[in-house]
Amino acid sequence: MPQESLTVKFFDRGAACPIIDSAAGLRAVMEEWIRTPGAYDRARFRFESLRYEEDPTVLIHELIGLGFDAARLPRPFPA
């Protein structure tokens, strides 16, 4: 499905995560983490660096602003 391929692309490009599509693939990743000091920590750091904190009020203000723009009215909140 399209959303799964987008998820794979996001993690592959964003965190350089290996694609695990079989038990052998999982084993290879686990063996690499065990064999190479710091490999797991580096993978975890890359994964965690993809996180972002989002303030829901920003989204609400943007949606309201888009509605006002569509109606050609001045925005009720500063940008």
C-alpha cells in the first residue's frame, strides 16, 4: 500500500535504517549491533533525531488562517 512505501522511504532516507523484510534480515541487523561497538547507539540516535515536537495550537491557527484566506478576510491571529 502507498502509505507503507512512504514509511519505508521516510526511515530509509531520514535515518538510514536498514530494510528488514525477513528473519535473515533481522538477524543480520542484530548481529551487526552485537559485533560493532556503538552501532546500536548510532542507529537509535538517527531514529530519535527524526522526532519532532508539535504544538497543536500552531496547526489550529494555520487551519483558521487558511479559512480566512479562502474567504478573503484578514487573519484573526498574527502569523
